[in-house]
Amino acid sequence: MSQKDFGPIAADYAFFMQSATEAEADMESHLVEIRLRFGDTRPICLLDVGCGEGHFLSELLQRFRIPATQLSLQLVEPVPEHLATARQRLREFSTESIRDWSGIEQVPTGSCDIILLNHSGYYVEDPGRLIEQVVAATRSQGMCIFALADGQNALIKLWKMGFGSAGLPVPYWTADDYRAILKERRLDFIEKTVPYEIRFPDVPENRLRLLRFLFADHLEKLDTEFLLSAFDNDRRDGQVLIPTVSTHFIVRN
Ligand SMILES: C[S@@+](CC[C@H](N)C(=O)[O-])C[C@H]1O[C@@H](n2cnc3c(N)ncnc32)[C@H](O)[C@@H]1O
């Protein structure tokens, strides 16, 4: 299992983000959980693992409205240019300088109140080790939020269909893997199903953009024509419309 390089597919990922209500739905849900536990104005250290260019976290912090003097930020992001952009974008939210790490294993034990993995857990080497490291990096009374998708999600179904039709295993993890590990380790967690939709004008280039975001450099090994036709059943008045869900795990320390 290897990580996916988001550098070359940045424009396709941006297309998906514009076409989906996923981020809005995730954010609403995360804010409910964060406010439940951190409603007062005590200082908070937040780590975002797989922060991308920082769009999601900056929008979340704008809505959370914690004073910049009360917040410290830590980031993990494997694409160096995206990390640099995220650092710039997030500067205004903390009076402390932002720390970044090349991996979660470097984050000091018990240093974070909130650890966010918003749709990044698919791409790690070993989710069991990741969960261990995330739990170790969380302070007592802190929380980790994993936003992922499981086998009922339309995009995970496309992964299974695309890789399966080429006789390949899906090279990414899903919420089903995380759920099994969290249960096996008897961690204290809650699970939420968060609905969202994907909608875009139905032209071949848009279907292809979604496939490039999903499959990245694997797409050349797959049957693209077959995968393009997978959207036929989702056509509605010149649009592709896909109602689906994310799966969130909130692990409490
Ligand atoms: C789907 S994007 C999500 C970005 C951001 N969290 C958001 O919600 O907009 C997945 C992110 O995970 C990052 N990523 C890929 N492999 C990773 C790994 N092994 N560890 C941490 N992040 C990783 C990617 O570079 C990308 O920024």
C-alpha cells in the first residue's frame, strides 16, 4: 500500500472539491464534535495530517473562531509545494509559528488536542501503525477525527470496479479497514455517516477528471472507456448526480 501523489492531480482534485458537497458536510460534522469537547477558550493544539493546500482547515478555523493566541498548529503533508501553500494560508490563525513534520511518527507524544485526518487515511502505508501514532500524539481529553469512505461510498465502489476489472487489488485503505482496526484494538470511538453529493455537467472531460483524481497514475493500467461508462446510470438532465456518504470515526483519548 503506497501513498498517492497529489501533486500531478491537483487540478483534478480541485475539480472534485468544486463538484462535491463533501467538504461542507465534513466540516459541519467536525465542528459539532470539536465544539462539544472544546467549546471554551482553552488553548488548543491542532494537527492536520494530510492537510493538502490548507483549504479545508482554513475554512474550518474561520468558522471555529478560536483566538489566534489560543491556537497552535502542526501539519503533515507529503507534497512540499502544497505544504508551503498551507503554511501561508494558515498563518493568520495562530500567533505561534506553525510546525510541520514529514510524518506522524515525528509528532511528540501527547502534544495535540485535536488530530484531524480529513480523507487522507486512504493513502498511508499502515493504518494500524498510523492509529497507534495518532493516539500516542493525542493529549488526555483530546480527540482524533478520521473522515474516510467505506464500501457503500460511490467512489470506493469505483475503486473496486476499476482495479477489480484489471485483476488488481485496491492499493488504498478504506473506512472498512479502519473500523476493523479500531474495533480490534478496543479503542473508544464513535462512527458517523455523513451524506453528501457529487454533481457536475456531464461531458466526457469531467468524467475523466473525476477518474484522474480517483486513480491518479494507476489510470493508464485500467480500462478507461469502461470506467467512463460507469457514470451512465448517474445522468440527470445533462448532469452527473451522485448522492453518497462519508464515514467519520471520532476517537477519544
Ligand atoms: C483527499 S486529499 C485531502 C486534503 C485535505 N485534508 C482536505 O480535506 O481537503 C488527501 C491528502 O492526503 C495527503 N497524503 C497522501 N499520502 C499521505 C500520507 N502517507 N500521509 C499523510 N498525508 C498523505 C495528500 O497529499 C493529500 O493532501
